[in-house]
Amino acid sequence: MPVQTVIQPRRGTAAAWTTANPVLATGEIGFETDTLKKKVGDGTTLWNALAYEGSDKANVSHVHTVSQLSDATQIGRDILQDATAADVRATIGAGTSNLAIGTTSTTAMRGDKTFAFSEITGLIATAQLPPIAITNLYTVADQAAMLALTAERGDMVIRQDNAETYVLSTDSPATLADWKMITAPGNVTSVAGRQGAVVLTKSDVGLANVDNTSDLNKPISTATQTALNGKEATIAAGTTAQYRRGDKTWQTLDKTAVGLANVDNTSDASKPVSTAQQSALNAKENTIVAGTTAQYYRGDKTWQTLNSTAVGLGNVNNTADSAKPVSTAQQTALDAKANLASPTFTGTPTLPSGTLGLTKTTVGLANVDNTSDAAKPVSTATQTALNGKANTSHTHVSSDILAIDGGTP
């Protein structure tokens, strides 16, 4: 037999709850073990200020006062409250005594008249019946105590373990099948097809595959792990003098890394004459009158100021390669990119074509609606239970009255 998990709400006696007076979390259930009542928290209201669940509904078995009869006239209500027959006659205007004696349907009958059995109609008053049977009402703790009773057919039992009432249908009180539970309309007779002290398991509510783990302790699902396996692992930081190579290793960022191992880090003005240049210069005219070090010999054989403008680079700054700033165009392009570590996106990120996006279905919550606790609708099961309850504000016709203020109507 598989192991069953018992899910129990917070519980305690009514007095203990009143003394503690806690704030229940949103949706958290608190159960009073001695009154069998429960409350559901909203995350802010103290226990003593919360309403009991179903407190806005009247019990299926309940009573009303005469004044609450909606389809009775004032005379009808007065008759129901009259203490004696004389009071009733006074209410309907028939007087209180000395009624006319006659034989028609509109006259009274003699007080000393005797009746044949064939003339009697209706039910015989209880007081006129011989004491042939007495129905007893017992209160017991549980099923075992009920089956141990010395009871007779028709005796009734109220069980404290499940708050249900039973009547004995035979003269065998030790036989469980002979005790018939009295079920009022709207009462729950079974849970998940079982009766008695039912302990629900996750399979009973269609969650057999769900593990009872907190959100923080939930494992990575197989589908999520498969998706993660296709992602790059977190990259450990390198130094400011390194770069990430294609083989996923940090390498020293120097001139050799960019294929310029033979290039010297000298400014343009300080660059030496190369061997090839010297050979070429040796074949050139060398009789030009010297200018200044800030001049160059132009094609028209005149000395001109040698600067960046002279070589068509008036907008170029004389900065080393490693010190060059990020250009406006480069910054604009970089601003449209996300950082590799902890990127921050704005707007609505769009996944590339063919990429599987995360939805509530991919995380196994296809049937879950994105509604707040305060806006959650009444479930089908809850509505079914509520449909068996009477509204707090309702009326009855007189034929529904079984008792008035504890007496017979």
C-alpha cells in the first residue's frame, strides 16, 4: 500500500486561537478542534476579526420566529402564537365560550358527546398512546462506543468524532451496517468516495506527481536542465590586461595577440627610419635648404607646417592605441548591447527564431491562472458546497416550519 501524505492546517482550540490572535497568511487555513469551525487568512486581518468560513450562510436545519413568515397574514401569525383554544377563538372572532350547540358544520358539538371509532379522523395524540416504545438519544465519542450501546430499533446516536447523527434500523446495535446516518440536504456524505475520518492524499486532488517542496527548495526539472545544458556557464572574471579567446580561456592582451608582434609602441613623430626607407631616401635629393623640425617639404618644394591637418588628419587625436577613447558611433552601438554578466534588458526582449520561450506550460503550470489571491474566483468544488447552503437573508413558507421557538406550531 503506497505511503499517504496527510496535509493538516494550523489547528487549536477556540480559546487558544482567541488568546494567540495571529494573522494568517493569504489563503492559510486555521481550524478550531473543539468547534470544528475554520477561518481563511488574508495576510492582514487578526484571527479574532476574521469571519468563520460559511458564517454568511444559514444551517440547513434552523428555525424562524413567527414574525419571519413571509406568506402568512397577521391573523395567521397571531393564531400560531395563541396559548389556548379560547385565545384562538378570540383571534378569529368566535368568542371564548358558550358556543352554539348544533349538528351542522358551522356549529359547536356537545362537550359530553361520545364518538364511534369510525368517526375519528387524523392522528391520535401522543398522550393517548400506550407506552409501547421509547426512542432514546445517545451521545458517544466514536464508532466503537456506538457499536457498544445497548440500544433498540429507532434509537438515535450523535457521534462526536464526525459530528454525524445515526438511527438504529434493526435491533442489532453491534452491527455497523444497521446504523443509518441521517443526512441533511447539502451535508457532505463522502470525500473522494470515502466516508468517516477521511485523510486526503495528493492523488485525491489530482496532484499525484507534485512534490511537497517549498519554492526555494524546488529541484530543477528534466526539461529545464536540458535547456540549461545548452547555455554557457558563468564566466569567471579575468584581469583588465586579458581577453577571452575563442577556446574559452583568458589570454594576455598585447600586440602579439592582435598580430603586431613586430610593431614598436612609438608615436608617429618618434618612429625611426626603417632599413627600406633609408635605402629609398639614399636615392633621393639631399640638397634642400633645411626647414624646421615642425615643417615638411611639400611637392611644390616649399617648407610647410607639419601637423595632422597637413596629412588630412585634422580630426585625428594623437593618442596611443591603448588610450584611444570609444567613439560616438561605437558607444551608440555598445549602448544597444546587453552586458555578458547580469545583463539588464528594457522593453520586451524578443527571442531569436526557433528559440523555445518560457511559458506557464513549459514549467508545468498550464492550468494556473495569473490572478492575485484577492481576485481568485470561487472554485467549482467550493461553489458546489455553497449551493447546499441557505442564504443568510431568505424566507420560508409556513409548510416549512417544523418547530416555532422550541414548540409545536
